Amino acid sequence: MSSIRLYNTRTRTKQDFSPIDPADIRMYVCGPTVYDRAHLGNARPVVVFDVLFRLLRHVYGGGHVTYVRNFTDVDDKINARAAATGREISAITAETTRWFLQDMGALGALEPTHMPRATAYIGQMIAMIGDLIGAGHAYEAGGHVLFSVASYPDYGKLSGRAVDDMIAGARVEVAPYKRDPMDFVLWKPSTPDLPGWDSPWGRGRPGWHIECSAMSHDLLGDSFDIHGGGNDLIFPHHENEVAQSCCAHPEGAFANFWLHNEMLQVEGKKMSKSLGNFFTVRDLLDRGVPGEVIRFVFLSTHYRKPMDWTAEKAREAEAVLRKWRHLTEGVEPAAELDPMFLDRLKNDLDTAGSIAQLHFFASHAHEVSGQMRSQLLGCANLLGLLTPELGTWLESKDLDPLATEKIEALMAERWQARQAKDWPRADRIRDGLNAAGVRIQENKDGSYTYDLTSGFDPARLKGLE
């Protein structure tokens, strides 16, 4: 059996994953800022690293993997939302955290081992900032504490950028109290109307980057195995994490592997409210798109490639999942998973190749032994698919007998119209079925199969009478 191989952003190569301690695999993934519903792009890293979490548990044992994903609950976006709505910050963050967990649970994501909130680790952040000042890596100026980028010679190695290039092309805040334009905030003052904590530098609140360094160190130590997130976080967030963590704890290596997923598009375009293609996970769920379908579409593209969400992909995914769930009814998942499937998944989380293997099992599902159905279910479960928890959508979309009879009667009428060369009538039935959310696959002899789309509306069948 092959070992797990992962693409390491830090080395820009695919490497064999060799854990620091096989009995205690440790992974940290940057989580959401909780001020609003998670949009579709926010969900991609959750699903990607959920699959990695499942794979690590499968290989090393469920009790030997620690997965940490944080909640940022102190942030200027949260402050702005509170000011705009008149609501308490604690109420906004508690509600949004609950929404996030519900929506990600609907996509089949397991809850991490630890889900720390930034506000619960202010003391650890203050201590780390004090250590950085004491070691000459940070300084106080203008009521702020800033990290001195020049004090860390390896700054820029994670993102592969020269400091001068980063100054020219990055989001760098210009401030008169900075010694260098690249220096970033560790602590900033708070006015009375904003959240704040007492510190040696006055009442204030942490900068964004320090929270992940403090929480990962507290929960995983000064060296751990994997750090992940979207590739939009490589710079400046992860680059700054590396700098402050390695300077505060030079005895450690921080993270050995860095994994980053690519971004998401919708119908070939960047998701944007101005384009009208921006939606949250809850928007899709409320429109009747099952969470399992969203997960399947995500996993059909390798995590390091841009993913394009389309309505057509969702329809195709629903048809496949419906077929697979029917094939595996009453089947026990395989105890030993197929080596080829595992090899593909272990090869830098090749979920697209893994799903291709699931299609192979499904195409041979009618073999007498039943092994293919068992493998289909067991391997799909490792991807977080075909699980009992995600199967309720199929039950809710199963046709009642009257709707089944209506579709079959309409298809019989369509066949008769085709035989009589009554093409307008035949086309009207076909188009009406499509409009009602019934996708038909017809054969020349009049036989057919059909699938229901997420927008299936049985009431629209009545208009075809």
C-alpha cells in the first residue's frame, strides 16, 4: 500500500507524508470570521480538509489525529456588522458560528477535534507578543505593537516572493508609526465603543495573524504536521504566521506541510454580488440542492485546481448519487477498501480520480458477488458520500406513486406521438417534463430512464394533460 503524498506549498513539491508522531497526527486549518453566512467559496476548504481528516483517521486510526479549525470572533468586519445592526457582538458571533456548523454539517463535514474561538485565547496572544518584543522581533509604536519583518530573514519563503515585490503588489497598510512598510500589526488600540482587553500596551485587541499562531501553539505545540487553508491566505496571513511563530518559538518548526486549495468560480466567472452569481451554502440548501450534491461537485475537481460550480454539474451529481444510493441499498460497506481507490486518494487527495474509481464500481455493480457494491459504499463513505446522515434528501425527493404513474403515462403518450410523427405533441411533452425537473434518457426502441433534478416540481406535470 502506498504512503500518503501531499503537495507542500513550502517546498513546491509533492512529498511523502512522514508525521512527527504517528500516534498523534496534528493539523491546523484556518477557519471562518463569524459575521455572516458562509458563501460557497468558504465551504471548499472545509470539504477538502474534511477529506484529509478522514483519510488520516483511516490510515493512522481515529484516536491518533487531532484537527484544529478556529473561529475568528474578534475582527473589524464583526465590529462593522454590530454597528450597522445595533446587535451585540457576542450575539452576532454566536449565531453565525451556529449557522456555520449547521451548514458545514449539511455538507457532511465532521466537526474538528478542537474549534477554538479567538476571544478565548487573548491571554496566549498577549504572552506571544511579549515574547516577540523581548526577542527583538516586535516593537511598540503609536499605540500599536508591530512585527518587524526585517528581523526574520526567511520572510517570503512560503509565498515565494521577494519582499520588494510584496510591497509593490500586496495589500500593505501604510502607517507613519511603522519602521518598514511590510511590518504588520500584532496589537492595536481599541476605542471605548470597540471590543478591547487590557495589555501591557494599553487596552486593545489583537491583529488578525497572531490569533492562529497563539491557538495552534497552545493546542498543537511548536511543531505540528499540517497547516491548511485557501490559497488566498498564503500571503499575507500564512506568511505572517510563519514569521511570528518561528520567531516566538525558534525551537520548533511550526508546520511541516502547508496545503492550500484553489479558489471557486460560478458558471465560469469569479463569484461576485455585482454579477449576481454570489450565493451562500444556505442559499443552495434552501433552493433544494442537497448538501451531498454540493460535496460531490466539490470533490469532482482536484483541490489544487480552480473549481467551477455550475447548475449542470449539480444536476449531474444528483443523478449519479441517486443511482449510487439505489445500488447500495441494503449493502454493507467493504471492510477492506480497494487499493487502487486508496492509492488515488493518497496521491495528494486526488478526489477526482477517486470518484472515477467509484464510477467503475458502479458500472460493475451487478456482478454476482456483490463486492463492487460493497466497495462503492465503503470507498464513498471515506469521501464522506453515501453516508446515512446525508441520505435524507433522497427520501424527500422520492416520487409518490401518482407522480410515477403520471410520468410513465406521459412517456407512453410521447412514444405514441413519435410513432404517429406528431412532433409538436412529442416535443411539448419532452419540454414539459424538463421544465418540471424530470430528465429523460431515451432509447430508439422507446425504452427510457429518468432522473429528478433538484428543482423537480410534481405540480407542473398536471399542466401536460
